[in-house]
Amino acid sequence: MELPSADADYLEQAQKIYPKVSIRLGESGRVLLQVLIGVDGAAHKVEIKQSSGFERLDQAAVRFAQQTRYRPGKKDGQPEAMWYALPIPFELK
């Protein structure tokens, strides 16, 4: 299978919600997701490739990825379903 020629990008970015319990407990980290983006720009499948170490943050990242609309990659000028590596950082300030 030939990969799409262009990377996906955000079309309509959802709001990332940092869980209040995680903020109170000082939980932070980075979640690495694999997102299957369909030709319609929706996330058809979301997999956690690398956990933050905190279930709440991992699930918040998955919800963010599922609610975001993407501009899919293209092959021969046509939108094509593709897997996209999406890092989601959760950093306390």
C-alpha cells in the first residue's frame, strides 16, 4: 500500500480538557496516539501507542482525538484514509 503524499492536519480542533483531578494530583505527561483518519476527516479509530502513565490523561487524549476533525492526507490529489501519529502533551504550569 502506498502512503498518502501529505500529512494530515487539523480542520476543526476540539478543545483539549485537562482532567481536574489530574491537575489537583499534579499528573502530567505525553500521550502518543495513532489515529485512523478517514477521507471524511473523522477519526475512525484511535489507539494509544504510548501512555502518559495516567489513565485519566490517556482517556482525555483519546476523547480529544475522537472529537477533532482532520484534513486527511492525499494520494494523486485525492483524499485518502491514513494513520496519523498524534502526540498530546499535558503540562502543568
